Amino acid sequence: MRIGVFICQCGTNIAGTVDTRAVAKKAMEFPDVVFAVDYMYTCSEPGQKEIQDAISSHRLQGVVVAACSPRMHEPTFRRAVKKAGINPYMFEQANIREHCSWIGTDREANTRKAIDMVRMSVEKLRRNQALFSTQVAVNKRVLVIGGGVAGIQAALDCSDGGLEVVMVEREPSIGGKMAKLDKTFPTIDCSSCILGPKMVDVAQKENIRLYAYSEVEAISGYIGNFKVDIRKKATYVDWNACTGCGECTQKCPSKKAFDHFNEGLGATTAINIPFPQAIPKKARIDSDYCRYLTGGKCRVCEKICPVKAIRFDMKDEIVTEEVGAIIVASGYDLFDARVYGEYGGGRYPDVISAMQYERILSASGPYGGHIRRPSDGREPKEIVFISCVGSRDISVDRPYCSGICCMYIAKQAIMTRDHIPDSNCYVSYMDIRAPGKGYDEFIRRAQEEYGVKYIRGRVGRIYPRGDRLVVQGADTLLGVQVEIEADLVVLATGVECSAGARPLAEKLRISYDQHGFYMESHPKLRPVETNTAGVFLAGVCQGPKDIPASVGQGSAAASKVQALFSRDTIETDPQVAHVNENMCIGCGKCEQVCPFGAIRMKTLRDGSRKSEVLETVCQGCGLCNATCPNKAIQLRHSTDDQILAEINTLFD
Amino acid sequence: MDDKTNALREHVKGIFSNLELVLGWEPGYDPLHTRPFYVRTESDIDRLTANCLSFQNLTRYLAKSMNAVDPAADGRKIGVCVKGCDSRSLVALIQEKFVSRDRVYVIGLPCRGTLDARRIRALVPDPARIRSVNAEGDELVVETDRGISRFALDRAIARKCLQCRYPNPVIHDVLIGDPVTPRLKIDAENPSVAAVEALSLEDRLLFWENQLDRCIRCFACRNACPLCVCQNHCIMETRMPKWITQYRNMNEKFMFHMIHALHLAGRCTECGECERVCPVGIPVALIKEKINAIIYEMLDYESGIDPEAVPPLLTFSPKETGI
Amino acid sequence: MTELNPYRPEMATVIEIVEETHNIRTLRVLLNDPEKMKAFSFQPGQVGQLSVFGYGESTFVINSPPTRRDYLQFSIMQAGEVAGRLHQLNVGDQIGVRAPLGNYFPYENMKGRDILFVGGGIAMAPLRTLLLFMLDNRKDYGDITLIYGARTPNDFCYTYEFDDWKKAGASLILTVDNEAPDWPHRVGVVPKVLAEEAPNPKNRIAVTCGPPIMIKFALAALKQLGYADEQIYTTLEKRMKCGIGICGRCNIGEKYVCIDGPVFSCAQLSAMLPEL
Amino acid sequence: MSGKIFVAHDALSGLLDDLSKKFKVWIPQMMDQASGHIAFGVYAPGKKPELTRRSRLSPKKILFPSMDTLFKFTYVKDPKDPVRYTIDLKESFDNGPTLVFGARPCDTRGFQTFDQVFLKGQYKDVYYERRRQNTLFATLVCQDSDTACFCSSVGSGPADMTGSDMAVIPIEGGYVIEGLTDAGRKLVETSGSAPSPEQAAAAEQMKRNTAALKIGEDDLTGYADDLTRRFTDMDFWREQVSPCITCGVCTWVCPTCYCFSITDEASGMSGERMRSWDSCMFYLYTLEARGHNPRPTKMERYRNRVGHKFSYFPKKYDGMVSCCGCGRCIRTCPVSIDIRKVVKELKETADDRA
Amino acid sequence: MSSKSDAKQEREIKIVGFLCNWCSYGGADTAGVCRFRQPTDLRIIRIPCTGRIDPLMIVKSLIQGADGVLVSGCHPNDCHYAVGNFYARRRMEVLKRFLPYMGFQSDRFRYTWVSASEGQIWQQVVTDFSETIHRLGPNPGLHQTVDSAPAVSWF
């Protein structure tokens, strides 16, 4: 190999404290170096020309520039050598400015150090290989997992950008948690009024294909080319035929089916449409309650369906979709309040969750929007809201703040006072978290305008007395014990990861934190990316957040997809891991540690297992290389031999 | 013929038709030696032995020679005899997916210790004339041309056995013989490691240099290790990448043993095979025992106990801060 | 190689480099000592150990014929540490040469007979030396036919010489493994083309060289055509270190490929232990 | 003079002190008390020869070091034109006068194999040759065998002095050292005083008695064709080799295993070419650059090891087996593979084994 | 390669630094841009992530004669590759505790986390580590031969 070495003086920035002439002279003694010179400003136009001229006149095959940080000018010099016909990876840069001339004034020591740094670069360069990027075609369809508000926003934004969208929703209707809400804070605008049109849009956009009541079964492939198997769960109704007329739901004799949409307050029919605004507005048979499916007799719906859409023999079906990117907006679950036995959630009918109360408040809810107690239908007068039920409590492994409860309690208290002006609302709280736009003002309104009584302190116990509930707790501000006889207690249950979050993450090869929330690529700078290229996050699956933040993330994820799809192909960075199959022993440790799912195992014809790098997915961190016991997998441009050469040359 | 051998043969006879083969031991060329034995036919079963000479860790063959990860065409399993320490290697191999649990029928043999031939030679003046050795309770009975002598078993067994914490197989389909009491508690300090640590830093270096200087780079320790799974592609031998030169100097010998030790960090199950096979008597396992102690102290992890566990250096916990 | 020390290489200079294919290049070298270069004598089929100091030594056949003495020519496929480095050398670079080593093609016994060369890929190198030697002594030999196959049209070596070979009196049959655009010659693996061509075994010697799998099928095809073991020659390749029959690794039974080979007749091979 | 001297036990150190002024003297010595490791090391005053117990490692490294520099090389750039350079080669020989004292007959006999390969072939190995010419062997008449010894099975015996310059004969109170070659006699005669007639007679008696011992039951020579016949019987090889862990210890400890590798080591502008011990039990030993391996599994590799010693070598060198019967491979094998048994069973037919 | 005998000679201290490209290499750049004065002993090897480091590279450096080895990467939770430094942290901690057992001075090896903005912290880290190494003196390296050694008896 013929190596040229260029020592930049950087004016006096380097030459001031490093004898660049001496460094160049010494470099001539290094192996394979056939040309070495120092120059005033190597990065300048004439400086680059100097390199290019030397490449042609000395027929150089590799170039070392000792100058500033490669984080500054590596791209510049790579371009320069490429123009002169050398592969850009046959270039090394020694950082003798930031790491040498600028940090010490001892000219001799600096010069010795600069010589070492050049020597290390030369030894590395001697082991460099020409590397080439490859182009991978991008399938410009996007999968959105989850049809809550975040997913809907992402899907609509993508759709608006002309992308084909596949949306998968686990429930029979999209809309997510927001569809169940009556009003939204801090504006008290009607939730379904603002979400409804978006849901309808999803149904009507021609470039959105919606799989409701479906789940992601398996995912393979990589950025630009994912293959997704979707399980369409059996609804026993042919949705192509069903018009959502609702005749069947009128006649169905099984009227005690669990009403998921209304959080179990009241009941629905075995064949049902979850709620009037459901998208898709299609009937589904709940096989747990259907008399025919459980007992073999009835089939009334089949008889009366005007379009003959009932299919009792329906089975789950797997369909495969190919996409180039995935937006995960799989949402969240609410904490199960029964964990706190002392509150009596689940035991006392009038201790309810906030989401149940939300349904009670809703005009489309079980009580038509009239506030009543589940136990006896009486209008409650004394209502206690308890915050932090499953938030900020290490004892139940929920150390985090759910972020939304303070606000929705205030909203519900205001609504209550609005509906029942002679009621008393108490809020038992720990701290008030209201950092959003107009949020703190909203809390203040609840307290000052609506007279909601805020009591700081934890409720210790709730027990019945007659038909009322005694709420015992402390007011830590006043330092007194408090006891309230309440008609209704609302528990502000916190946010937790969706029950399916972890298995889904494993299918997606993305990571999640200890609470099951998905890990973003960087907490500040890459909030909607994951470490699996081509997979993006939106909404609460990444961590608790409110509606505006979820919508914002939905849009952000969509814009990331748009940016990715703005090119027809993806150029891969060639500085990725590479497997020497002759050496690979198929132990799979690389696959195990890869943070990006960029490695998969394959079986050769002779039956031996080998690992394989998906070059488009690999991010070049080198963890696999460090982990591989026999170094069969090497990170290109940062190989063991290159690093060892840098070490060895220091101590020859 | 001792009871354990009899019981083993009887058991194998009963199940042999369901097995592809059984990995066991047979007598070697003299009464102090035993060799691994592949029981391939019914008639082989009577060659099996199981006693204090059952040195070899047979799980080594499962990953390296048999690739016991793919199911057999006819569904038959490979039977393998394991002592307590061997069983941990098997667990580690299962963890790392080199052996499939479904593929092996594990015959567990509680173990009071295996003999160290070098210590026997020091005990018995004329080891070439030994006719038989037998462990009877806590005693070793050695029969030579000149008669019978008895020694405390502890004077003749291997170093690893003196500090054994898992004499009973941690995984098995059948247990031949009664479980025995471990010599050390699980969280007990490793006495050999403590002995090295009692030296000053300078002396420790000298100690290891003196030991490792004898190394002839034969790689027996590597090849005997059930968890050295790189087999023919060890970085000690390949020149691309080049971690090691061909020089036989102290630097390279030291480096070799550091490679071996660190590659086993969080994986070594202390079966002691590396040390037993060393032709120049380097206490090779002692290096790894320290790493095991570190990992136990730091991460509360012992290798080869839980088939479902992930070896600690192949995972992480974002929470750990004390390190 | 010096008289005194068979391990000591002669210094030589790379004077010309021909890039044959994407992974094969040809080096033309001259011994630095002009006297030694002048006195250098070898036979077709003999090999040399090339040294790149700091990387090691590797064995390559001298594929220029003894009849052409302007330089010694070696063709190198990129595989392994030494070959990898040989691929990075430039004209003017210094290498070490220990040569000639091993036996050679018994060209005397082939005089007056028709010759069939069967070669694949890089293994054309040992055939080239004998082919050129015979073409330089054209009158001593009868018909000379070469069947030469490669994976793709871009994998042939010495393409720039094909016309010269033809002019000098050799017939060339070229073949590639699979159909390729604008390929005017044969398609199919070498043994298949050999079977189709079916050169008459009468008074003919077959010399074949190629990757193990090709050799296996080519030998079968030749036998099918009626060639006797004594009529077929091939060269063997083994991992070698010393090249002088001492270091031990290239044996097949008691034969050492480095000194008893690399050229063997099929008759010799069938008398040896089956451990190729 | 008789060419014999008597050295009392307590005079041995003095003799070795004297000898070590003229020679680099190698003796078997205790290398590590804890593991009882005995190997050959250079004598220095104060070191004790270990003559009553066998050494774990053979003395072959004395003539054939495990790592041996063939030559050093330096790239020298032309100061006027840095593209041009030359390479300086400097051979290095390390071959001062050497004496091996206290090796066993099997140890010394191992070098017979080396002599055939390194000196009597088409090419002479100058590094070995120079050392060989400058080395004398004072070989111990061997008094103690163990269950792994079989020197008599390979045409040798505990008093076989083939290749020795002196015999060291243990008798009551010390040793009689007898010169066997001119060089040996010359050295003996200048190194001490002659034995008494009784001592001389005791020594003769000892030699005779020892020579009469038969160490090893079977004759293991003459198996060359049996190996050939067995060559493709892979069931046989599988049966023999199943326990083998291909560690290669047998080859490292073997006094006749001479295989080596040649590699370059360099840093910066200079380096060296060296040879180092290699083992036929290793996969990489025969792995070709393009991935083919003629001996891919331990069966082929062990077959080659046995074949080389008991078939190929005798075929090439007039029936001489390349095994000295020292039993080290058996003794150190972690899985107790017994080469005697393997060779013997070569003759058995498949029926015999069943 | 150094040996005990020439350790007494005055020679320049050399510290090998493995710095991840995204945080600590940038932090060292920042320190340079701010002209924070640092000792000149450090020789930096730029790697993509601390997860790229095999502890054996550190061992190799020490055996070859490095007077000190400094590994620095992104703060935990800030890894450019999300988790590389978590793996590295465990591996390096095991090594750090293991080195003294083999007779190496564990103070010759340090690992730390410095972000790209923490130029000043980088200056402190380098200065402090360099002082530590100067206190320890040059790495004497391994003895190439051992004449007498302490025995350890464990039975």
C-alpha cells in the first residue's frame, strides 16, 4: 500500500504547539508511507488540491490527514480523496488539534504525541478496506399499530401525504381511550366531537386499510421491507356485508354481555356494535355470551339479519401485509384499582374508576349522562376523588407519575359541580401536576370557581356505613385526620403499559423499559424513533402523556415516515458488522445482544447455524463484535485488527 | 463392582431402547484411569462404570461433537451421565442453546469427589503397581502389589472437589444414588481464591507468571472445556483477526489465559476440566474461579443453575448503579 | 532458496501486475540477483513459495514456462493472509521467492501424443505453464486442445493471451457455468462440456486441474470416455508451510504433496490413500 | 582409560557444574512442586536433576524449540526515493555446545525420527542440523517403568542407547557414566575418575538386567499395511476416537512429533520469520485457504497420527516406526486414549471386535 | 514490550484512551475547543461505542505496556445505541475487579462517562487519571522469566 500523510498546521492552531515539519519527517519512517508533508490549511481548497495532486503523482492508495477532529472535517476529506479516485474509507484522520495542540503548550511533548497519533492512524489505515454503500428499495406503505388518537393522527398524516396506510386495531372499533371520554381538559370540549370526524376520516380515506378487531401476529424483515402477519379475529359477522343497521342487537336475547365500552357499567347484547359512533360500525358476536356459540341454540340474529351477514363458522384468519415502516401507537391500560384493597375498588359498587365515571358523565353512557350511583341509581351529593391510584407508588411497582390524573380529576369535579350544583366534590391528592398550557389555571378554576375541595393527603381506608362510604384520611396541610361520608368515590387510576406491550415489542424487536413502556432511540433527540430502524413510536405506549402530546407524537412519527419514504431507496452505511461465515460458530450471542435486531440466525445447507447481519438495520455500534467470542463478526472500519494495530504500534 | 456402577448399568438397561446412545465412562488402561465411553449397543452397557475415577465432564461432547441441539429423526434422546459439576455445564449449554433439553436424557450421579491422579501418586510410593482404588465413605482404599492402604478421601481428590458446592446434579431425569452434602455452602468464600488473594499484589503477579510460564500453549484446557464452544475457530489460533502472535513469551501466554478466562466470565461452571487436563499442572481453573466470585458478588449470579437465565454479560440492567 | 538454508528466500521484485479477474491477479517477478535469475532453472509444474515479509509465505505454481525467461509469473487468488497482502502489492515491491519446489509434468513422456487440457478457474495457472511450454515446442506434440471453464465470463484468466495460444496451434473450448449475456462460447460446467466434446482417448494425455469438485467429476468423465489412469495427470493442492517435505502437513499417507507432488498421474493417485 | 567414570550421588552437582562451564546442560528438573511437574530445563548451580521420576515433557525442545526464529527481516527505505526499499534478511542460529543429561532411552531415541526427516531427506534443515551436531546425550539406563511405558514394543528398550553419546548407569551410591561415542568417551575421560572394578561390574550387570526387561507386552512394529487396510473403516476410527477432544497434548509431549508451522511476526518496519510447534490434531493444521480440509474431523486427524507413526513413516524409512514407546501420550491424554490398543486393534478384523 | 529491567529508565507515560465517538470523543473535542489544558499522555482510539470494547483490548494494552487505560463513553441511558454502555459497564467492572487478582494494578484502568458537552469534566478526568498513573509510575510490564515465586497452598 502507498500511503500519503498530510500534517495540517491549521495556521498556528496546530503549528503553534506542534512541530508539524518534524511530524511529517517522522511519518516518512512509518511502514507503507511514501509521501508526507505539512501544509498551512489542509482543509482549504488548495489544501485539498494538494492531497489530490499527491494522490495522482505518488499513486497513493490511502491518505492520513493529521488535523482537527474527524467530527469536524472527516466528511470533507473523504469527499476530497474520493474525487481523486480513492475509496473514502481509505482515509484516516488523526486529531492533533482538539486532542493535542489545543490542550498543551509543551511543544516537544505535543510533537511526540502527534507523531504517535499519526503512527496509529497509519497502522489503522494499513488495515482499512475499501467500503461501498448499497441501495435498498423502500416499500412506501406504512403500518400503524393501534387506532387510538395517536395512531389515528399518524395514519391520517401519512394518508394526507399520499402514503398507503395499514392500520391494525385490537378492539372492534378504533378510537381508543379517547372515544370513551366525555370531555377533554382543559377546554372541556366534547371528546367525541373532536375525535369522531377523524375516525370517520380513517374509514373513508381510500389509502387507509383498516383491520379492526385484529392483532399483529408476526413481523419479519427490516426497514423498507417489513412483512407483517395480521390475525383477523373471528367476529362471526361478515363485515363486508354488515351495514351496521343494528337490527340484530335489538333482537338478541342474550342481554347480559359485558359492556367493554362502558367499562362494565350496564350490559350489552351478545351481538353488538360497541358504540354508536364506532368505526367500523359493524356488529360482532361476543362468543362468551352468544347462546348459539355457548349452548348451540338461538341463531336469531342469523334469521333477522337483512343482509345475511352472520357467519357462525368464522375462524381467525391470518393476512400478510408488506410495509416499509411501522408506527407503534398501541396505547396503554389503566391500573387495576383492586390492588389497593383498602379502597374497596371492585368490592363496593360505589367505588369506581375514573374511566367508569367518565362513562357515567357521558351522554352516550349507560345512564344517558345523568350522574347516578351504580349501586342504587341515586344521584350522589358527596363525591370524593382519590388521586395517584397506581401512580407514584413504589409499593405497587408504579414509581412514575401518570401525568394525566390531576387534570382529569379536576375536569370530572368541574363536570360534577356543573351537573349537580348542590354537590360537594373532594379531591384527595399528593401533589398537583399541571404543567401544560392552561393546565394550572384549570386546576385553579376547579378550586376557586367551582369550589372543589382539595385535601392534600393520602386516603387510608374506605368502608361502608349504611348506604354511604366513609373515606378516612389525613389532611397533611392542616395536620388533621379527615373523615368524609361520601356517596360516590372515584379512583384516579394511573396509566400502565398495555397488557400486550411486551409480546408486541418482541415481535417488533424494540426494547421497553422496566414498566413495559417502549424505549425511544434517544430520550431527547430521537423521541419517536426506536433502535429498530423503520419502527416509530406515538402515544402512551412510549410513556404516559395526554392527548395533545399523543397527537403531536402521532404527527411526528408520521413525518419521520414521510422523510424516510421521500427517497426510493435507502443508502446503507457500509460501516456495519460483517460475519465471516467460515469462522462463525452459530452461538447466537451477537443476535442476543444486538440492540437493533440487526442479526438473525440462518441455517446453511450443511445444517450449520450462522449469524447474518441485516446491513440495512445494523447501526454499527460493534456490540456484537465485542461479544463474539472468536471474532467471526467484525465491525467494518473498526475491526479488531485495526484497533489492535493502534494499540500495538504504541508499544513497539 | 460397586453399587453405583451396578445401579447405573441397571438403569441404563431399562431405558436403553429409548436412547440413541449413552455417554458414560469405562475403565481406562490402568486402575487409575477412566475414559469416556459411548454406549452404542446393549452389550456395551456392562462396560460402564461410575465411581471416583469418573473424571471427565461428558457434556463437552454434546455441543462439540454431537451438536445436540437438533431433534433426532426418530425422537430418541442422548443419554448423558453427569456429576454435580457436569450438570452445571449442561445447564449452561442449554442456556446458550448449544444443547436442547429435549434432546438429552440426563443421568445424574451425586458425587463425593473425583480423584486427582497427581495427588494419588504423591500418596502411593509406587503408583505403577496399583491394582485398584475405591472410595468407601470418607476413605480411599488403594490396593497395590504390597497390600491395602487407606487414606482420607480428602487427601486424594481434586482441588475443585474440596471446594465443591454442587455435588448433586442440578438437572437430571434420574438420580443414581443418594444426594450428598456439599462441602461448602453456596455463598462460602472460595478457599483457593482466598489463598491467592492473601498474597501481595506483586507476589500475585509473580505467582501467576511462574505458573503461566510453564504453559506450552497446547490448548488442552480449551479443548476440554465444555463451554469453549468456538472449537476450531478459536482466536488463539486464527491469524485474522490476530489477537495472539506465535511468540511463546510471557506476554502471549498471559494473554492466552486472560482470553480463556474472560471468555468464560459468567459462563464457567467450575467443572475443573481445564485444570485436570493441563499437562504442565497450571491451576487454570483458579483464574476463572475468581471471576465467578466477582460475578456472584456483583450480580448475584451463578452460571449453570437456571436453564432459563441469561448469562450476565450477555444482558444488562439499566438500574444497576453501584458498579 | 540458497544452497545452505532451504528456508531462506531469494529477494525478488514485482515488475508487472496483471489484474486477471476481480479476485485473481498475476505477478511477474524478477530475482534481484541477476546472476541467480540467469541461472534459475525449473520445469513446468513446479511451484514456488512467495513471501511477503511480515505476512508469511504461500505456495503458487510458476505459471510462466521454462521456455520464457523474461520473468517468473505467479497468479494469485485472494484467499488468506498472504494472498490478501499479495493483492495489495504494487510494482516495485519486494517479495521473497523459494523456488523451484516439487515435481513437474512428465512432458518427455507426453512427446508425440495429443494433449487435452481440462481446467477451471484459477487452476488454469499450472496448465498454462505446460501449455506454453508445449506450444513453444509445438512440433513435439500432436493435437493440443484446451477446455477451460469459469463461473462467469469475467472469471477467466489470461484472456488477453487466448488469440496467441490459438495462433500457436491450440484449440480452445471456453465454457461458463451459467448462461451469460453476449457469451459466444459454451455453457455448462467443465465435466459436462468435456463429456460433450468427448476427445478420443487414443494416444492422448489428459491434464486436468481445478477445484476439488471439478476434478472429481472431470476424472469421472475422462474415465467414462475411456481414458486410462496412466493417461490422466492432475495437480494437487494442500496447505503447505515448509514446501520441502519436513513440516508434515501436506501428506497423503507416506507421500508429501510438496516434494512428491504436486503433479500426480491418476494411476499414482489411485495407489495412494484416499485422503484428498 | 576405560571410557567410564564413577560419580557418587553427592558428586553429581560438581560434575554438572563443571560440564555447565563448557556446555549448556539440560537436565530433567522439578518445575512445580505443587503439581509435580517435571520437565527439561537448563542446569544452573543449585538445580537438582530429577533422575528417579519421568519427565512429563520430552526433551525435544532442546533441538527443536517450540518457537524458533528462522531469520529476521527489516524493510529499509531508500532515503532519496521513499517508494523504493530493500529488505535485509538475517538468519539466526542458536547452537552452542549442548549436553542433555539424564534423558531416558526413549527420550533420546525420539531424535532418531527427527534425524530421518530433518537431515536425511532431499532438503537439510540447517537449524536442526547445527544443534544436533553440537549436542551430546548422556542417557540414563531406565529403572522405572509405569503402566503407560512400552518402549520394548517399538523395537527399543530401557537400556537402548541408540543415539546416545554416554550411558548413565545407576548403581549403588552413584552412577557409572560410560562413553559410547568418540565425543562421549572424550568427555567422560576428562570429567572424572574411573569406577572401581566392582562398580564397573555392577554397572554391567545393571545394563544387562535392564536390557532383559520387556517393557510393553506386544510388538507394535509391522503394522504398516494393517493401517492401509483399516483406512476407510470409519466405524473402527469412530470407536477408537470418540472420546478424543483433539487437544493435541499427545503431539506436544511426544518426543517424535516434529510437525511445525512457519509464520511471520512483524511490527513496524521489521519482524521475523519463525517456526513453531504445530499439531496434526488441529483442524487448522490442514485447512486450505479456500476452505477445503482433507482432515476435517478428529477421526481423520487421529488416523493420520497413528498412520504417520506406525504406517507411513515405516513405509518411507525402512520399517522404522516413528514412536519411541515413552507412553507420554497415554499418560497425559485427558481421556486416556491408549495408542497401543489402537495399533493392536488395527490387525483385528471387524469380527474380532464384535 | 517492556520488561522489568528497563522499567527504571525514564520513559514517557502513555495512556491508551478508548473513547466512544458520540459522547466522550466529542467531550474531548469540546475540551480542546475550550483550550482546557490537559496532560499529553493520552493516546485516543476512537470507537463507535463503549459496547464495542472487548475487555481483552484493555488487557492487551496493559500487557503490551500501556501505563494506563481509560475508557469513556456516554452516560448511562444516553448511549447513542441505547444500551451499548450498559453492556460495557458490566464487562469493565468485572475486569476491573479481576485485574488485581492476576497481579495487575487496577488503578491503571479506569472507565468513566463523559458527554460531548462536558469539556471541563473531561479535563478533570484526564488530569486526574494522568496524575494517578504518574504516581504509579511506568507500567513495569510482565517479567519475561521468573526465578523464584511465592507458593500458594490451598489444601
